[in-house]
Amino acid sequence: MASQVPISAPMSFLSLPLIARDIIYKQLLSVNFTKTEKPYPDTCRSSVRYNWNLHPAILATNREIHEEAKHILGFANSFVVIECAAPELEQKRGEFGKEDKRIMLFKVTLWPKRCDTVAVPNERMRVWLGHDDPGGKKKKRKTSAPKPWFCVVLVEELRDLMAGLAIFQNQNGTYRTLGLSAKIIMSQIQAEETESERTTREAKFLDPLLNLRFLKSMKIEGASDDNTRYISEQVCHQKWDN
């Protein structure tokens, strides 16, 4: 009679070594592993060639998994933080479906929320949009400044997001970025880079900003003087046909 193999108790996920759990997290939360190519019709309507297929629902499992998975989500991807301090940029629920393609849909965001600040581990750039230059002299207003709200987007979605802002209108057909100021802060990288590498990196982040229109002013920190001057002049002075 063959001897029976003892049945061991089922292994829990948290009993796996951390290095093994990190591999699983990356398979769920890193675009390098989750992305798949979009079908042809979709690539005609977007500059992004991939669906990202991230699975952030794993963060809701429990507190320990949340902290571990959040670390992987933050460091395995690169992000841009959009900080909005202009009420006209907020899309209200009743506006969905009314402005069709003119409305900006924040479907690419991971953590849209209202709070005092947002800190993302691998933040590459922050875009502030509002009526006053943060840190500068603010005009006196009868009402208090609106509390900012934040959108955290993948770097790969930045071009589409800026293109969406460029055509974002209210129901009267007025561009919602009209008269706003922008402040761009590019994060500095620790590693040394050649002039060519820096130019390529800055173009990746700054070129999508050329989609913006009707801004009153734009300040850029962390980029070369030539790029800062060129982008600011183009965004604030170029003419567009409605």
C-alpha cells in the first residue's frame, strides 16, 4: 500500500519571502510588465500606443500589502503630478456627456483627490495651474483661494493629458485655461547625464506642454534656459483658431 503524502497547510501570500512578493507586485503594478499594445483604431485617437492594465485593487487587501504594493507602484513607474488651483478646470459630474470630445476626462489618473499635498515617490515633474504664481506675490482677492486638487498621471500619459487640456472648454465654448498661470517644476536626477541625454529628457516632459493654449504666464524650474524660454513664449503667445 502506497504511503500517503501528508497535506501541508495552505501557504498565505504574506508567508512568501518579500523578494517573491515584490515580483508579484511588479507583475500587477509596473507598466513594464502590464502594458499591452492598443488595437489600431485606438492608436489613431491617442499618442499612447499601450493599455497599461495596472491592478491597484491589490492595495486594498490589507494594510501590510498596501504599504508593500504602494512602494512598488511608486518606484516601478514614473509620474507627473498635476496641481489644479483653478475652479474652472474641475469637471463636474453633470458635464459628462454634454461637451463630448471638448471635455477633459481624467481617466488616466491613479489618485485624483482633494488634499493639502500629494507626495509621489517617483515624481518626475509637477504642473501647477491657477490664477496666481505659487510662491510669488498674489493679488488680493475678495474670496479665499480655492483648495487645490491633484491628479497623478503616468509620464506616458502626459501628452494626451495636455492635449485634453488644450481643447477643454466650458458649455459656452470658452477655453478653461484662458488667463491661467502655470508653474512647472522638473525633478532633478541624481545620475550624471550628457548634454544630449538632458536634451532628450527635457523634451520628453516639456514638448507635451506645447499643446496648452491661452495661458497668461508660465514659469519652468529645473530645465535649461533655452528650453524654458522657448516653451514659455510658445505657450503664452501663440495664436490658435477656434
